[in-house]
Amino acid sequence: MDKKKATPKEKVEKPETVKTKLKKKIVKKVTKVTKPLKKVVPVKKTAKVVRKRIPKKQVVVTKPEKIVPSVKEKEKVVLPIPSAKEVIVPEKKVEPISLPPVKVKEIITPKIEPRKEIPRVEPVKPVIVKPKIKIDETTTTAQLAEKIGVKPVELIKKLLSLGSLVTINQRIDLDTATLVAGECGYEIEFVPLYGEETLSKEEVVDPSKLIPRAPVVTIMGHVDHGKTSLLDAIRQTRLAEKEYGGITQHIGAYKVKSVKGEIVFLDTPGHEAFTAMRARGAQVTDIVVLVVAADDGVMPQTIESIDHAKAADVPIIVAVNKIDLPTANSQKVKQELAQLGLIPEEWGGKTIFVEVSAKKQINLDKLLEMILLEAEILELKSNPTGLAQGIIIEARVDPRKGPLATVLIQKGTLRIGDSFLAGFSWGKVRALIDDRGRRLIEVLPTSPVELLGFNSAPEVGDRFFVLSDEREAKKIVEQRQQIRSQESISRGQHVTLDDFYRRVKEGKLKELKLILKADVQGSLEAIKDSLSKLTHPEIKLLIIHSGIGGINESDCLLAAASEAVIIGFNVRPELGAEKLAKDEGVDIRSYRIIYELIDEIKAAMEGLLEPGIQENILGRLTVRQIFRIPKIGIIAGCYVDEGKIIRGANVRLLRENTIIYDGRIISLRRFKEDVREVEKGYECGLGLENFQDLKIGDILEIYEKVEVARKLVLSK
């Protein structure tokens, strides 16, 4: 047979080796596995694919039963992997296991509070507490030096530099001691030994121990309007007939019992004793009964009584007396009093009016009822336990009994044998006699009693204190007398126009009080109108009383009690009033021209104003050069453009019209010499206090601060 020639398309078969045959077998088997099946069965999404690691040269093919790859898997190209094969394992159905129910305890979620914001704590600056030293009225210069810890000679020198000339054994006053102790780094605590502040120190009292007390009533009114007759009718005695001329001669205190309670009446000659006690700091009266005659109406002393009661802030009950007379006109009285600020309750006011007749005893029970009603509103109570305290209502020297006084007990219980003091008097209780002449063993609060046992007669308005020991009372009185003699202070120092500004600066006075007296009503109204125009928000001008006629003793007492200045226009003080004013330290000013009066009051009020601060520019200079001097700092070489430069003066640094520094010049030189001041047109070198950031071109202004008196502007 002829051999056929092989065409180019035909390949020449090479002999198969063992290796080649083996590769063909592997490829053939893999191709069979990856070949898609005819039937497509959706595969569950839960089927898991497990990849098993197969060792090399070993192929394991697992054919799943009736599992057909999904469409996505159908499109997927599976390449033969020599070392691993993707195997699909069908998911087996697992039957749920039923377990017995288990009780689960309720889980309590703890309440979580929102986080609180912690406030930012600022650093607290250390407070420097000065050590305190205690002094009293008797502390001398030597004793104060010992407390401070310095030699008396050094303390005297220190006081001399502060303007006080003292000796080693001289008693030092509180203001001076406070000043010098502050200079030495100490603080003064004043503890009075013999003052009434110590004796009347308030104690914590159990409210259950307090008992209601009787009100203390003062009867006021014009002369012969029936004050004593009214009190006599109330007490149902004939006291008025026993007294000379029908006018009360002495101050008396009487207790009256009614169906609804007790009332203590102070029978005074007008209002003198009332204001005398107020002038000494004694507030005794709870209610004022103002007696006005229905036929006379409002009189000058009626107005004075109203002013005194208002100044003491005491409620007023008006008793319209003599309504039994044919000429009585109570409506006129109400109208006149309404113009003075006492408006009846039936007219919409707050003042109680009672129409009475002392002679025929009409409506006296109603008056007592109104007094007790007012007292109930005031809720008056007192403490009957402890040592007694009270007020001297009347004092005199009896030729047979010696010094004695009428005392109104306000607190505690007074007994026979108690040691006491009152003002500059002391003693032991020898007898207690009430207003009806009965001798008593003890006296409760709000009971007036005549007391025997004083070493000397006290003064009206003195505070009365019972002490545990008679020797202690005597010692305190002796110390009081020593202090009074050392200071040479007369009783009743009060305000004058000259020292009014000083008193206001010390915080002792808040307003300027005046009492005006003139010759005629027209002048009085003109003065009041002019003074009403002197207004300022920082000053209060208060006219507490005004009237026609001369300056009398009542005016002086009111001025002493209220710390007022008496202004008289074309009037003079009476002889007794002039002496009383001198004794009480009351300032009386008399004028004949209205504008002089107004100018002086205006000047006094302007003196009360805080002075204004005004800046005056002294000079101006320019920084031309800066020098750095070792151990000294920055020195500015300057040229004085205006005014003059003074060492130690206030200086303000301006840079581009902005204030950079405000302080003081601490050094000033011309060339190498220290100078006090440099005039305009000269050069100088200066240093500033606590400031080194000086630059060429800076402007320095030298200025001073001056206090300028402020002026009152008259309102239109």
C-alpha cells in the first residue's frame, strides 16, 4: 500500500506518554462534573457551601442528589482547582426541641440619674483675718499698748503721728483705738462694761412664758381741754379738785381696771414728759389719747401734741371732749384734724374718734374699749421672769422720805430688797407703793410704782435695772460718773448745722429735721414754700413742726428728742426755752431776712452731698527716646510740650489715642539730678510705676483729681 502524504491541516500524532494520558483523564473527569444538568432545581437559600481541603494529586467528587445550581450559579464559571473543590451540602431539617418553660426573674433596671453638672469652682482668695482685741469704756493708752503688744511710748508716738495727743494713763476712745489698732494690724471689738447695751442684753425667751400686758397710754392736748378731768372721770376719783388751778403739777402714772382689761395712764403736763423721755431714748407710750375740746377745736398745743406723737410713731386715738356743751361742734373738730392727717374711720381714714364728756361721764367705757382694741392689734406682751427692768417716770426728793421715783416696770418682777441702778443713781428697794397708796411686796410688768431706796434722785427717762448685787450696782454707777467727768459731756448733746455734715458722714443722721417758728402765718408759709424747693435725691429735708409765736420749751424738747434744728423768723426764744436749749444742746437759729435763712439751709444741705471729682490736666509730654538701665528698668526720655511735670503725680499714657496705662510717676530726672518738677520746653527722664512697655512717640498726660463741692438746684 502506498503511503498517503499528510496534509498541512493534519497534525502528526506523537506517541502518548504516561504523563500525557494521566492529564487527559483528569480533564475528562472534571469536565463531566462541571457540565450543566438538563433539569434546573432551585436551591434553598439556606444551603450551606462547605469547602474541604483536599490533598494534592487526589480529587474527590461528591455528586449531590437532585441539586441543581441556581441561575446565577449557572452563569458562574467554575475553574478547575487542583488543590480544593467546592462542595454543596444540603441543609437538613432539624426538628425543634420542646423544653419545659423556665421562670425568668424580672430584671430591674436601675434608675440612672442624669449626670449633674459640676459648677466650676473659682479659686478662693485667702482672706486675711485680723486678730481681735477687746476694749471697754475704761481702756487706757497703756492697756491698749499691752493688748497690741507694743511699748506705750511707741503707741503714743503712733497716735501723735495720726494727730492725737494722749498720755499714758488717759482713757482712749473707740474711734482712736480703732484707727491705731488698724495701723498695727488688729481689729477692735468694743465690749461695753457699764453701758445700758450690756445691762439690757436680750435673752432668748420661751414664747410660752410671755404674757399679755396692759397698754401704756399718754393723754395729750391743749391747756384746759380736760386732760386731767378725763383721767379723773376714768379713775372715778377727785384728783382734779385736789390740784392747784386745775392743772397737773407732777407726772403721775395710774393703772385703771375695766371689764375687758387693764390700762396704764401717764398723766403728764401736756407732752413735756413724753418728749423728755424720748429725748433720753426711752420709748414708754404705746398709745396717745389726744383730748380736743368740742367747743374750742384745734389749738396750737393740739398741733404740737400731734407732731410729737407722729415723731414717736405712736398711734393716736382722738377723744372729742365737752360734747355736752351747747357750743360743741364735733364735726368741725374732725374737719380740722383731717387737715392735719388724722382722718376719722367713718371718712375712710385710720384714726379712731370717740365723742366723750368727762364732766357727765359720757362714752368713757367706749373710749376704754377702743384703747384695748388698739392694744389688741399691737399684740403687747412681756416677760415676767428674770430681773426687773423699767423706766423712771417721775423723780423728786421728799423731805421726809428722801429721794424717790415713780418707776414703770417693763420686764421681769421687782421685789422688796432688790439692788438696782438708774442712770447715775443706785440703791436697794426699801418700799413699793402703788398709785392708790398701798404697799406692795412685788410688782409685775406694766405696773407703775413709787420706789423708795435711791441714794440720789434719778432723772426722768433713765433706764432702771435690777442687779444681783448692790456692790456691783454701786461700782457701775461710779464708773459712769468717772467716764462722764473725764469726757466732760453734759447731758443731751444734739445736732447743730455746723456738725450736721460730720454726723451724716458717720451714718448717724439720714435727714435734716427742722422746727420752724415765725411771727405771722404769711412768713411761715413763704419759708415752707422756699424750703420745699430745696430737693435732692440724696438728702431729705423734713419739717417736723411749724407754728406761730416765740420759741418755747416744748419746741426745745421736741428738737432734743428728734435731733432737729430750730429755725426762728422774727421771733426770739423764751427765757426758759433758751436755758433749756443750752442744757439740751439744741441749736437755735434766728433770722430776719428770708433769703439769708434759705441760703444757710441750702449751704447746710450742700455740705451733706458727696463731693464730685474733677480732673485737671497739669501737663503733656512726648516720649522721644527709651533707655534701659540695669537694676532700674526702662526710663523714658521725654520733652515737655505743655504745662509742667510733677514727680508723684498721676499720669495717663496714650498710644494712638488709646489709654494704655494709668498710674503714677515714681522718678523724675534732668540729666543726672533728681528733680521735683520740670517746666514746659525742657527735656527730662521719667519712670512709671509698674510699667515698662514704653515706646517712642507715646503721649503722657499729667493730671490731678480735685474734689469739687456739689450744688443744690432749686426746683421750680
